[in-house]
Amino acid sequence: MAGVVKFLDFNPIQNGDTMAHGLANHRKALGMTQKEFAGQLGVDPSTLARWERGEREPAGRFLESVGEVLNQSPTSKIQ
């Protein structure tokens, strides 16, 4: 997926209306595994998996980190 995003210069996958969809789509657009993305966010991969499934939402400093990450490209280029 990362190659598609780079070629098109935008993410063709709809970001969705939930944080869960946004996290999963952002990670996939970057071509990252859950383990890699969780490391970037400073959380355990199982925590990220629960966030992506919508079972939980980040809170506190993690919510702030997620917000910063989601406001960066490539998903911020979605129309």
C-alpha cells in the first residue's frame, strides 16, 4: 500500500469516521506492521491492535501522540 500512496501522492483508502479506521489506514499507507507502528507510538502492539479494532481509544499522552501522527502525511492528503 505504501507504494500506491507514494505513486499517487495521496492515500486512496477512505480514512473513515473513526480513530480506529484512521490509525489502521495510516499505518497501512506507510507500509508499517502493527509492531513497527506501535513502537513509533510508544505502545505495545496489542494495545495498537485494540485501538485499530475500535475496542479502546488512546488516552492522555497517547491520544496526543496519535493526533500528531494522524495529522501527518500520507493520510492527511485524503480528500
